[in-house]
Amino acid sequence: MASNTEKKPQNQKKTTIPPEVKRTVKKAVDKSVKRHPWIWLIVILVIIAAVFILTPTENPLKTKTIAFDSVSEELAIPAYSPDDIVIRHTGFTLSYNEKHEQPNWVAYLLTSDKVFGNASSRGDNFREDPSIPTGSSTLADYRGSGYDRGHLIPAADQKWSSQAMDDCFYLSNMSPQTHAFNAGIWSKLESAVRTMAAQNKEICVATGPILTNGPFDIIGPNAVSVPKHFYKVILDYYGPDKKAIGFILAQDSKGELKTFAVSVNDVEKFSGIDFFPSLPDDEEEALESQYDVTLWDLSDFNRTTTAKKYGYDLDNPSSTPEPQIVTEEPQDPWESVLYFLYTNFGQYKKDALDLLHIETAKETK
């Protein structure tokens, strides 16, 4: 396992420069600096000035407005800022964390029609997400790491649509998980969430890694963080009795799911994420401050058995139309340059401007 070190550039290749070439270049540079020190000083100052002028102090890749198909779908989305990288794919929306190379959250509306859908089989088309402007994690990050590419929205929640199934295999929907966790209690919770959707007809789900309790181990050339905990929060807003519940699982968690149930407020405190912000404040507090695990069916999902249990007619299913969603991909190279300057020099410029503002304020007093 790799140590928690600084990220290496993506797709970096090592090149070997002959020692004699290095010596020749170094001698030429040293000679030039000694003969023309002022020219070199001017060049360096010009470069510094250009970087300072061009570096934006705000993220140039600000989130674009996202249109949702329904109020219910938008209700599932956690709070986010204009600086966050928020991407909508077929059947789910995610907030991508560039520092940790995985989502802060993945949110979606899960209905009984979707969980009983059977339009697509698992495709295993794992690949980079071209819609992430800073670049998502890559297959090389997980290869040989000892960790699974753990889905946040599981493939089994996306069987209702071939496009939805394909989209959930973007690596922007993945987080490093031990195989025992991914195939064990995490899979069990995913299955229970499908049962909850059948039980309540429609639920809002938000899920992801806890990225607030580092430092983390890292894997791959892009230094993908390995989370210690994962969460899910579920909201039933349209049932006869509105309710919400959360779950926090460590990568070594074992036991019954109900022992890991918590309030949504508890997940918010641990994750630093504000869930279901579209709710009226008083209603949000009432739903998120308490939970009753006995109101939720945590049994494993079985298409035939669960359909019979909750009166879903598999012979006459409701139709879920194949969605037509076009994911916008970054195409402006200048935007990539600005983002590089912002991420590497933006804070220095902001600090310099803040200091200049303070000193100017002192002089005007």
C-alpha cells in the first residue's frame, strides 16, 4: 500500500537523460547566468508576474445549473457550493472531490419501478469519467492496489436502463473498498436499500465515503484516498409517515445492519455534508434528528419475493422510459490552464492580495 504522499501527475512517464547531456546543459545555464544575470532576473520576474496576473482567485470550473426531471429527484441532492464539481449522469448526480479522487456524495431517487426493472444486465464497463473537468481516477489507480472499485450507486440499482447501467461504471462513482467490505456488509446495505424502495415506493438516497477523518492511505498514480468509513442516508418523503435514517459503516464493520443505523444529523456531523437542504427547515430538523429502525425493512432484496411482499406486479410492470441525458464534457483547453494555475498558485495570489489590502487599509487610516 502506498504511503500518504503528494500526488503524482496523471500518466507520468519516466525519461532517462544521459549524464553528459545534463552536465552540458548545466554548464551552459551557469555560464549564461554569470554573463547575463540581469536578463535572467528580468525573465524570472516576468514569469512570476504573468503567473500572478493570470491566476484566478476563484475556481474557473464552477458548477453549471443542473436541471432535474422532478422535484423528488432534486430533493435527494445534498447542499453544494458553486465551486464544487457536480455532475449529473443517467439516474444519479455526484459531487467529485479532486483532492481525494472520488465522490463527496452520490445522490439519486430510487423507486419501486427502478428496483424491479430488468432492462439491462451488469456491463462491468469500468472507465474514466470524461465529464470530470479535472480528470477522474483511472483504472491504473486500482490495478494491483488490493482494493475493489466500490460502487457508490450500485449497478443493481440501475437495471432499469441500459444507459443508467453504463453510466454507473464511471470511475467517478467509485471509491476504494476492501473486497470483504464491498462484497459483505456494504453489499448487504445496498440490497436493503432496494427493499426500502419497494417498501416505500420512492426514496431519496445519498451515499459516499467519509473524507473528513484523514490522513488516509492512498493508492495509484493519482493518489486516490482510501476511506475508513462510508455512509448512506435515506429519506421517505411521500409515504403516509415521512421518515429518514442514516448508516455509517467502517471498512471492517461486521454484524447486523440495524446496529449501524444512526440519525441523518449524526451522518452530517461525521461527514460535514448537509443532506436534504430543499426541505423546509423545521421539517428537515424533525426528520434528520431522529430515526426508528423498526420502520424500515432491512431484509435482502429478492426480485420475486420482494415484489410479492409489497404487491408489485412483475407481469405488468410500470414503464420507466429510457432517459435521454447528454453529459457535457470539458472542451476548452484554456479552462484547463486556468484550473492548473488556480490549484497550484491560487491561494498564494489570494494571500498576497489579502495582505496588500490590509497594508493599504493601514496606510489610509
